[in-house]
Amino acid sequence: SQTIHQWPATLVQPVGSPLSLECTVEGTSNPNLYWYRQAAGRGLQLLFYSVGIGQISSEVPQNLSASRPQDRQFILSSKKLLLSDSGFYLCAWSEGRINEQFFGPGTRLTVL
Amino acid sequence: KQEVTQIPAALSVPEGENLVLNCSFTDSAIYNLQWFRQDPGKGLTSLLLIQSSQREQTSGRLNASLDKSSGRSTLYIAASQPGDSATYLCAVKRRNTDKLIFGTGTRLQVFP
């Protein structure tokens, strides 16, 4: 069966510090991978998605970036965090034509 | 541009009631629709996925219907229980894209 992991689970960072969030998927090959952000009182916002190694599509221009160094690894990064980057970050995967998406447990990021 | 709306935004009911949660979308050219559950501070759990060619899907006490022509889906929860308390999100996938468009959710509370 497939599982998806995210870490860290929670993170408190000062403004201007770097960020690295990691997501890995087990039990599947060549999945589509997604990064979402869920801010307080707002819906899910798609940030990046990837259909293969090294292939990243950005949905929202901002100070975040994503990378996919391995088939089942997806990393969300920032060089300098902003207060507005606070939120709940969710990674998801899907495969095949039906593209049912499955989500990880999330990372709660607080920028102070 | 596809927009997804969920009504009501919040719902509080006594245990045992049968519930209907609504999801509306503006562009009927969807490929599928997915219902999710999100517990506080957790990731999303996929509940049901309905393909555009289907009218409904059932899983246990949950039944989701789809009327693509009118741009509506409903999630029916039979004999609600306190454990059903969560936020329920619907999301649509358009053809020729791997991305989901999410609604803002319905927060459900079932009290004993």
C-alpha cells in the first residue's frame, strides 16, 4: 500500500530564515506530486505540482520554490521566510488517469 | 474559470441525523469530483471519488451523487455520529489537467 510522509510536523521559524519541508511517498512509482498551503480561514491553495523528476510547475509567484530530486521526493524551500508564509503545508500524490489525490499529514509552519 | 462553492459553511446537528452537504461548481466540463474529510490539524482523507460518467458512489454510511449538467454534487451522511465531526471538502478535476479546484469546505459538528 502507498504511504506519504511529511516532516517536520511543526516548525517555528523567524522572519528571514530559510525553509526546507520534505515529502516522500512510498509504494508507488512516478507519481504526480503536489504542494498546497492552507492558511487560517482560507481554502487550499495549490503552490507547486510535479509530473516527474525535475519537472516543477508553479501556480503562485512568491518566495517559495520546489524541487523533486528523486521520483518520490518533493521538497518545498524558501531562502527568506515572510510572515505571510505561515500556514499549514500539505503534500499530496496521485497517479494514473483518474488522478485521485492522497494527502500527507501536513506541516504547521509559524513564522515569527 | 472554475469556481467551487460549498454550502453550508458550518453545520451543527445532533447525533443520528441524516445529513446533506452541498458542492456546486461553475464549469460542468469536469473529469471527476472528489470528497475529502479533514480533522483539525490533520491532512485530508479521501472519502469518495466520482467520475464524470457516474451518478453516485457509496462507501459505508456515505453516499456522494453527481449532477454534472447542473454543476452539483451532494454528500449524504446517514445516521451521523460524533466521530463524523470534521471539515468536508469537495474538489473537481477538469479534463486535461492534473490539478484539483477545491471548495472552501463545510465544518460539521455532530453532538451526542
